[in-house]
Amino acid sequence: MALGMKVIRLSDDSSFESDERYVLGKTGWMLLEDDLTKANFWFTNDICYQGAWDLLASIKSGKPEGLKVFGDKWTTIYEALSSLPERAKKSWFDFDHFYSDIAFPDALPIVFAKKPRHLVDIGGNTAKWAISCCKYDQEVHITIMDLPGQTAVAEKNAAAAGFADRISTRAGNILDESDLLPQGADAVWMSQFLDCFSLHQITKIAKKIYSCIDEKCSVYVLEPLWDKQKFMASSYSLQATSLYFTCMANGNSKMYRYAELVQAIEESGLKLKVAHHNLGSNNYTLLEFTKQENK
């Protein structure tokens, strides 16, 4: 099997005592050494593989039926993250961070060209973006809004990085009407966040943001869009990731096309100002929205 997949190959190097030896093939090298391959491989193995059996049930119910392989306490994988087995938790975060982190160096100059003093990071997760912002700009203050399990981790990481005084958190559920966003933000940031929701929910989230900002605030959305990729394999991988959202993550979201994501956000009253494509080696898109007046 390994020979057929070119994980290994046969060598007839006469310098060996035997005429034939198994040696590492190109695919084998990728599995051992390439960070992208490792992130994808272990995410698929540790998070998706067992739950994929329930894909059909998930499509029918609109719920992540495969998530029960980790327990029956949660309705989405995001609620379960802090409780996942250590190996699965590592694979999830390695996969999540690998892609967006590569785009951060290209995104930071764009976001901080306007020198925002208060940035609200919705779905801030482990505070990686917030910490990057604090390192990039010495005056910015970040408020992370996420589920309680994630904000607890974010607080620890922010303190460990020496930014406890500049990174604060607000625990809550963005879809809950009673969980309000902080007022007075100069910028709102969402990285790999909106693909965790259906188009209807994305519009609902955007409306909540619209109600809490003024016309001077910029709303940034960082996403990998499958129709804005340079390579067919990248588009295919993103489309396949939609199966993870269906059977493991939440049951009702996917990786989006450029036009459908923009339309869902603009239905809130926010208006696309500029789209920055091809950020990082993974071809992320950074969308910048502003509030329309008199909506």
C-alpha cells in the first residue's frame, strides 16, 4: 500500500548489501516534514475520520451528528474544543492556526494603516491574532469576544505574552441576542470565523455588528474563498472542508464563494469597501466593510 501511494519506493542502489531496499518516497517525505501536509493529515485522522460515518445523517438533520464520537454534551465542536482529547485538540488547533497565521503578516499592515486604537476580535480563539496586533502596534487595545472556554484560554495566552493589560475578553455567544458587542470599536476583526455559520446566521451576525458601530469603524473578514485560489487542489481541499463543517463542526455551514459571502454580509447594511486577495501563501482574502449611512 505504501509503495502504491509512493510513501516509500524500492531502491536498487548497489551500494547497499542487498540489491533492494525500501527508501522514503516524496509522499513519505511530505507526511513527515511538510507542515501543510501534517496539519491536514492529522486533522482528518483525529477530528474527521470517525465522525464522517454520520455524514448522511448530518445532511438530513442539519446537525453535526458525527460530533458524538467525542461525547453528547455539545451542539457544535466549538463548545467542545476545551474538552477534546489532547491529541484531537492539538490536531484541531494546528489545522486552524496553520492557515490563517500565514496571512497575518500581510493583513496587519492593511488593518493598522488606519491606526485603530480599539479592535474587537470576534471569535478570537486562543488570542493569536490579538497578540500579533499588540506586537505590531504598541497602542492598540484588543477585546476578544468568544465562547467562555475560548476566552479563558485567550486570557492565559495574553498574560503569558505580556499583554494582559491590552487584551481583554468578553465571553458570550455571538448568535445570542442578549450577548452584546463592545461599543466604540475602531475596527472589528473576524478571522476564519464566518465560515462557521450558515448564510442566514452570517447576515444575523453582521446586523449585530452594524448596530454596534459607527461609519468610521472598519469591519475586516479574513477567509479562504474557494473560488479565489490559484490552484485547483486548493479549491478542492476547501470544498472538502465543507464536509467537516457538515458532520463535525455545526451541521449547517461550509467554505464559501466570494460572491455569496459578500452578499450575506451586505444584506446587513454593511458595504464592501475593498477586497484584498492572495494574502499569504495560502491565498486568503481580506474583505473590508463599512457601515452605510441612513440604512
